[in-house]
Amino acid sequence: MSKATTSAPSQRMLRVGEQVRAAITQVLQRGEVRDDLIEKTVISISEVRMSPDLKIATAYVTPLGVKDHDKVIDALNRNAKFIRGCLSGALRQMKYMPEVRFRDDTSFDNYQKIDALLRSPEVRRDLSAQNGAAEDDQEQE
């Protein structure tokens, strides 16, 4: 009997991802990575997604106050092996130390686009028209 594959992460993947995220955050906060760009940039790690076999950790990061995120992401990926070595103390319960990959987190940009759309005059007009129709329906009852 085979297991049905789902795209949703398992509880174990979520738990380990959060442990890896906390461990990477500690490494970056302590300044263990000797790279000028990484040392002078505040980096927010929003999520770490684990592969089903827990051997690959993809960290979604946002460099704060930096226009060119690609340079910071490249610097993190250049130092990924060193960061992986630093994680071993915090993640010693794991059978395999995951390979760490860094990706730019674009979810904040998406949130800003959605917020701008919701604040646009066209959407406000449509929402006020819907609210007026709903109030008319309530008055008739």
C-alpha cells in the first residue's frame, strides 16, 4: 500500500524547518559569517522549507534596507557550506545536516501589490456599491 503524495509539508518538515530557521538566525546574529556584505546587512529569514527527506533546506530571506537583494543572496549562497557547518551544534539531533540554499523572499512585494490594489479607487467604488446593495437588502427584511 503506497502513501498518497501531497504538496503540503508534513508536521515534521515544518518543525525541522523552524529549527533550521532559528539556527540560521543565530549564526547571522552572532556575526559568525565573515563576509562584509552579510555583516553590514540586516537579514530577515521569513521561512525555511525542508525537502521531504530533510536533506535540503531552502531559506527565504529578505535583506532589509538594501535595493539589490541579489548581491546579498549570492553572498549567502557563497557562504552556505560555512553556515551549514555552524548549524551542526544547534541541529545535532538530525541524522543528516541539510544543505542550505538561500532564495529571495518576494512575498512582501506581493503583499504590497495586493494592498495597493485594495486601496485603488476602482476597488473602493465596487466595495461601496456592494455595501449599499447589502444595506438595501437588510432594510427590505
